[in-house]
Amino acid sequence: VRILVLGDVGTGKSSLISSFISRHFPEEAPDVMTDARLPARASANRTETTLMDSSSRLGLDRDVLKQKIAKADSIIALYDATRLDTLESLASEWLPLIAEKQGGQESAKVVIAASKVDLVAEDLLAHTHEDDSGRVQEENEMLKTLLQDFSCIKALCRCSAKLLNVDELFHTAETVCQYPISTLYDSELMDFTPACQRAWRR
């Protein structure tokens, strides 16, 4: 399974990959990590996994990124939970790039992931309850719109490179491509597929 991590600069792509591999939070991580091939793990899906980092410099490294998107079985589209502008970038830049490269095909499954969630509580302490509620509502509305506009999105996750839900995130990224739900559930019709309904009746 090939998993690509992409998103704006500063969202923590390299730190997330590094913490997953090394099992501790890196105080410093390279701008872009080299591809890391991991052996099958007994605790997750029993398959070899390759983790691919990406550059945030769309102008300079666009061709390289397109090649990685074409190779990926699963894509983690990362945004910083403390900066909703990075979530807007997923809608305006990153997800359209994935859709463009796939040409309407759903060859890669996308997991939207909020990073740095450990900082959200600290950030919200400086705001009133009304600010907190409004920000959460805005984020939820933006995620809802993404789910409606991009059918390639198969899951949403929240995590932090400080080993908070990191294993769950990469396990989800493996699972969505190995066990696709599209054969069971039609996300556009919001109902079980006819074949699945027949199986339930049997």
C-alpha cells in the first residue's frame, strides 16, 4: 500500500510521518522526508506500506507531486486544526489537483486529517465560548462541503504528531483502499447499493 501525505506548508506532514515511524515526536523534521517502506505490522493490516511525503511548493514541485498522486493507493490530505485557511487550501488547491490527476477516476482514496489537535484547546483558551462555538461550526461546515464536492474522500480524522491518533490515521488510510465501502454504500444516493441490499435480505 502506498500512502501519500500532502497539504500546506506548516501542517506537519513530515513530523507526522516521522512520529509514526520512530514512535516519538520529532523536535525537528526535514522539509520533505524520503519515501519510507515499512514491513507488514501485526497490529495493523498485514501488508507492506510505503509512506510518501510531499513538498508544499506547488509551483516548483507540481510534476513530482502529480507522479506521487498517480502512484498512491491512499492519500492523507492534511490541514492544521488551528488554521482554517489550510482547510480552505484543501478545497481550492489540493483536492482539485487530486481530482485532475485522477481524471474523474477514484484510483486513490482520500482521508482528510486535522493535525495539531493538541494545540486547539490551548488556542481556544484565549477566546470566549462564543468564539469557540463559531469556529467549530465553521470547520464542520467546511468539512461538510468538502464531503459533498469530492467523492474521493472516504474518511475524516483528527490527530497530532505528538502520538495522538497517529496509528489510527495511518491504519484508516490503509483500510480505505484495502476495504472500499463503495461496493456496499452509494455516497451520492446515500443508501446501500442494490447488491448489498440483496445480500442483507438473503
